[in-house]
Amino acid sequence: MKRNSRFSKFWSKIKSKRRRKKLVFKQLGSYDETFKVMLLGEPGAGRSTLAQKYCFDFFNPELGVSVGVDFYVKSLDFQGRKIKLQIWDIGGEERFNFLLPTYCIGASAVMIIYDITDPQSLKQLYNWVQIIRGKIRDVPIMLVGNKLDLEKNRKLEKEEAMEIVKKYKLASYSEISIKTGQNVEKSFETLTEMLIGSSLPQL
């Protein structure tokens, strides 16, 4: 009889601990929306430094080239909703293009970053857009021109970039400076707003 009583007390404690653990887990992982955002761009265009600037407010111009993929998480409160952005920094070299269809799985949006002082940083744009739309047809793609702090060295005018956006039917266009932080937050806010709008039920 005593053994049964001890066992009952022991089992009650275990169930109580399990309930508490579940409650804590739900509180920590509670998001209204989770979005996977892919960053693409040629080496040197600012893809990896953009991820670090946005997630950690940290800028390191000597940051090494991503080999394959790096992964970041950004939590934010936006328009009364708790959002988690899973940011995938995809290596921009052509040798990594064969991996791109795999990384596209589950993606909610794509940012393609280029250097406004170097038109060659857009040389793979067509291939990237074809791969992305072949795998996830309706995903919004934002074109982002980096290095506004080097405006005097600009080689690709904003009007030319806008023509590219129209030609490839991209969702949005932005120009930023990762070094100074200009328009970095605003660009991600624009993208997040598009994602929230697309995730809401249609009335």
C-alpha cells in the first residue's frame, strides 16, 4: 500500500514537471508568423554584412565570403504581431548555384543584393530569378542596391535598376548602405509588410 502511495506521488511530480516544461516551451517559441528569407548576391556585394548589420547592428568590411550557407534569426514586433525571420545567407559564387533549388524549399521571400558601383554584381540575376521561380513561383523577390555611402562612385543609376525590376517583375526595390545603416531596417520592414499581407486570409 505504501509503495503504491509513493509511486503515485512520484508520478504526479513527473507529470507536473512535464506540464511546466510544455508551458515554458510554448512561451519561448510563440510567434504569430515565421518567414524564411534568402539573401543572394555576388561576393563583395554585401550579402553577409547585410545579415550581420540587420541582426546584430554590426558591420565588418573584412567579413569573409560565405561558403555554402550561413543562418541567422531575427525576432521583431511588427504591426502588433511577433515575427521571426529566418535569414539564409547563400553563397553567391556560381559553383553554389546547383544548391540553390534545395535552399529555396520553404522560402517566403528573397533579397538579391548588388553593388551600385559594380554592374557586374548583377551578372547572375537572370539565373537566380529563373531558379527561384522554377522552384517557388510566387515568392516576392526584392532587389537591393548596396553602398549608397559610395554614391560618387555609382556605376548603375537608380532608373536603370528600376528598369531591371520591371523587366524581371520583381516585387520591390531598395537602395541601402550597410556601412552607415541607411535604409537597412526600412528594407526589411518593407519585405516583412509584404509577407504579412500575403499570409493574411483573403476576405
